[in-house]
Amino acid sequence: MRILLLRPRPHRRTIGLQSVMICEPLELMQLSAVLQANGHIVTIVDMIVERKPLSCFLRSFAPDLVGITGYISHIGVMKGYARTIKRHNPAVLVAVGGVHAAVCPADFTDPHIDYICQSARQLYEVTGCTDPSERLPDRALPERYARKYNYLFAKRCALIKMSQGCPYNCRFCFCKEISPYIARDLDDCIAELQQIPQTEVYIVDDDFLFNRHRLLAFCDKVEQHQLKKRFLVYGRADFIAANEDVIAKLAAIGLSGVIVGIEAASQDELDDYQKRSSLSDNERAVRVLQAHRIECYATLILGVDWDKQDFRRLRDYIKHLGLVFVNLQPFTPMPGTPYFEQYREALLIPYEQHEKWDMAHLVVRPGKLSVRQYYWQIIKLYYQSTLTPAHVRYMFRRYGVKHTLQLSVGAAHITWQYLKKAIRGT
């Protein structure tokens, strides 16, 4: 069977981060390894960076099946691809998957889609794979796109996943709905790392900083195999705060950045999110990372009932922590979480407009500010707290003028998207 695996380009109305980061299609690389081992002919097309239209690949590759993966904001785009495929050749099978399909498969119901796969194994069943055993990702197929893959300052960044699921139960996250927490064998992970030629590696576990004994063993194995990598990971503030010795060892083997779910500037908000961490954990975590020269990329949730004073409070908190990089996410009640039903009647953006459910649009009607005022507060907060002259000088010194300017251009594109929202008030 000839199988085309497709990653969709975001909808034009989606506020995406593609202007500052584009990661490898790791899930497609993993699928392709299994499919090829079972005798299928596979190619990967990444429409985020591809300039040719889909029709070009449908003609040149002539697939028997097209597999498309994506998130909630890609639903409309994925259905559009399915229509294009069926117009080209009605006999071509179309299968869709991804994390949203795993939790909300009904959202992909469409006459042009033949299979909605809630797991990789379902795709293997569809394609008749007799050996569905997981294999190391095939990194050769998307190699032509490799120079386009980066995460902020991490150029040509590769991805690896060392565990599935998350052991925690935050109310705003649906990771727990996708898979229980399962950690891969460390020797298997090291074998994969040895196959990755890139120096920059993003470990895309939902929570990499979880088990201190496993992390210390990982450090030992990286040293034993003399792997020279720079790692970016996601980690919880409470773990970082309580395990500085582990963070120090990770820094010694190449940990360069941690995406930290700071989430809030008040304990009441943290408790409502069931974060199971404290403001003191947040501050301690940031200080630990700063002490070991590990970049902290903080994610923060903006409350729907906030007024201007709440935005000022968060601005002061960001300045107090000394954060340079923050990702401000308007509160989004994702389907599959307890918040979705709670806020269903307060939606500003109908759920059917999936392209705007991107963790950047304001999808719940704000309680104390107009939509226009709310977007304007987001823009102000970004520029008042992070894009200060001192922070720009810091980025110039640490990352160089060229990379800083490139990131600034990408950030300006996102700002323009927000400005249009503020001007229109929609």
C-alpha cells in the first residue's frame, strides 16, 4: 500500500506559533517506521513548510491511503484536505488521527473521511500491519524540511518522546484522557538519541521532570555514552523547586531550557486548576533554573473574569520572577476537561469554529472587560513584562543579534494578529 502521511498547515485565522517555532512531525515519523517495516511505501508531507499544493503530491505519489494528523484547531483544515483527496480520486482512503481525535472522535465525522483513528494501532489495523510493534522514528522521510525545524533559539531542533501521558490531573488539561503515564525503557531512549544527528533536542514528554531516580539514571547514561546534546523539556515547578540536585545534573549533561507551567499569580487560581503546586514552588523553581543558567519558558493562563488590575498583578509577578520568555494563554475550556461543560453557555467563539480554539484566541466571553479591551491588555502585558530594553540586551548577549532579530520578526507577526483582534473587538 502506498501511504501519504500529512501534517496540516494551520488555518489562516488561527493564531499560531509557527512564526517562532516549527517542530518535527514526530508522530508521523513514528507511524512511518512501523508502516514501512510492514511492507508499505510511505512518504511524509509537512504542509506547514511545504510550498507545493497537496494536489501535487496526490498526482506524483499516487497514494492508496492518506493519513492526516492534527489538533483541535486543524479540524476544518483536515476536512478540507479530505475533500481535496476525494475529488482527486474517490478510491483513496482517508484516515485522521492525533490527540484531539483520541478524545473527541465525533468532531471528525465527515463523508470524505473513511477512518477516525483514536490510536496508532487503529491505523495499523486499517493498513493490515501484521507486526504493530513500535519502532524508532524514521528520521529520513522529513529530512528535506529539517532546516525549517526550530524552537525559538534552538535551530534544527529534533524531537524525542520518552514517556506517554501525564501522572497529574490538572483541570485544564486533557493529557490524562489520552493515555495513562507510561515511561519508555531508558536504554531504548538512549538508542534513539544516538540516532539523532542534531545537537538541539526537544524531549516532548507531557512531564519529563517527574521521577528523580529515572532522571539521575538518564544523566548517567548520557554521560556514559558521551552524548553531546542540548535538551529542552517540560517540567513542573514543584519538582524543580524540590530537586535542585537533579536539575544541576541535568544542566551538566546539556539541559538548556525548561517549559514550566507557572499558570497563575495567585494561589486561589492554582488551587482551582488543581495544579497541586504553590506560588512559593513557582518562585523557587525560577530561581533554581536561573542559578544553573537554564532558560525558563513560563506558561501562564489569563482568567476570563480578569479586570485591568488583574493584568497589572500578573505583570508585576512576571517582573518579580525575572521571567524573560512567557506564553500567555487566555483561559480555554478544552473539550474533555471538566471546564468545557462549565463554560459551554459562556462561549464567545462557537465550538464549531475550531480554527480559533488555539489557546491564543479569547473563546470565553470576559466578565469585566470588553473583548477589545481584553486583547489590548494581552498586548500590553507582553510588551511591558517581557520586551523590555533589559530583556532585549539579554537576548542579544546570550543568543546573538541575528537570532534575536529573527525571533522578534516572528513575535511581531503574532502581535499583528492580536492587534487586529483588538481593533475589531472580535
